[in-house]
Amino acid sequence: MSAAALNSFLLVFAGLLPIVNPPGSALLFLALTRSGTRAQRAQLARRIATYAFFIMFVSLNVGAFVLQLFGISVPVLQVAGGVVLALAGWRALDAPQHRDDTPAPEAAQVGDLASMAFYPLTMPLTAGPGTVAVAIALGTSGSSAVGRPSVHIVAAVLGALVATLTIAGLVYVCYRFADRIQEALGDSGSDALGRLFAFILICIGIQILWTGFAALWMSLPPR
């Protein structure tokens, strides 16, 4: 790997990994999919990792252009994403308790669980407004190939590609084996932990919303 590719990899990986936070997000993923089976969660993990990869890579390279095309600012993205994230947390917090004698999911319920793969499990839980905002900032600051007429463009894109693939792989592994936590804690313990992290998810959503609202408030013209 060339110096340009390595530099791009390190910038993107170090910038996005703390925001995506696969281990922490895996516990939230488990809280939102408690009613699913191990096979369903494994399938969801693959789809979420794939979606998250495309969101990160596209945001890095064309995210700023897309926001400008639709006239959307990053603070507005944060406000909308924060609302959605808080609502997803409330849905998990208010979900009925899962018990051992709960019947196996029916076909319609399985379809409902699969429909959650992109929203809310990928966006905004895994690669939400914070991830998109950081990726756009990295892309516009020179860590991606956009706006860099240089002989190192291909290497920079390759480095960003490997970084996003690595993070997506970590998302898959953490989500795929999140059910081991449920096995270790039991139904009652995993239910309590799931509701705790659902409440944390609400707090994260409100924090993102507040960050965007504060930025919008500061942008208002003085009276």
C-alpha cells in the first residue's frame, strides 16, 4: 500500500470507527431485534454491514455534492437523524418483554424484521447522521478523492475503500455474534440490558438533535 493509500486509510478508519462504534451499536442492534432468531439476526448483520459500507463510501466521495444538490445542510441532517434515532430508541424501550414461551415469529413478523435492515438498523443506528457528517467532512478535507486532481487519487480512493470495508466487516462480526450476550445473560438479563441501551439510544438521538439545533440557532442572523 502506497503512502497516499495508507494515509487515506488511517484518516478514514480513525475518523469513522469511533462514530460507528460496532461493539456498542451491536448491543443496540440486539435490543431492537430481541424477537428475532439467531438466523434472522445473522442475515440482518450481513445486510446492515453492506448498507453501512455503501453509506460510508458514498458519503466520503459524493456526500457533500448530494447535500448541496438538495439544499440540505449538515445541521438539518443532524436534527432529522436525531429525531429518527430517538424514535427508534423509544420503540425498543417500549417493546413487549420477550419470554421463553413466546411463539416463534410468523412469516409476517419475519418480514417486518427484515424490513428494519436499512431503517432503523443501518440508518440511523449504525451509519447515522453523525457518521454521514464525519464522512462528508473527511471527504471535503482531502481524505477522499473528491476535488483532488493528483496522481495519488486512485491510491486515496483505494485507501478509503479498504477502510470502509474494514469497518463494515467489524459491524458484521459484532452484530453477527451479538446474540452471545443474550445467551450469557438469559432472557430477563438481556431484556433489562436491551431496555437500558434503548434508553441510551434515545439520549444519543436527542444529543445529535441538540447539536444540529444549536448549529442552526447560531446561524440565525442577529436581531
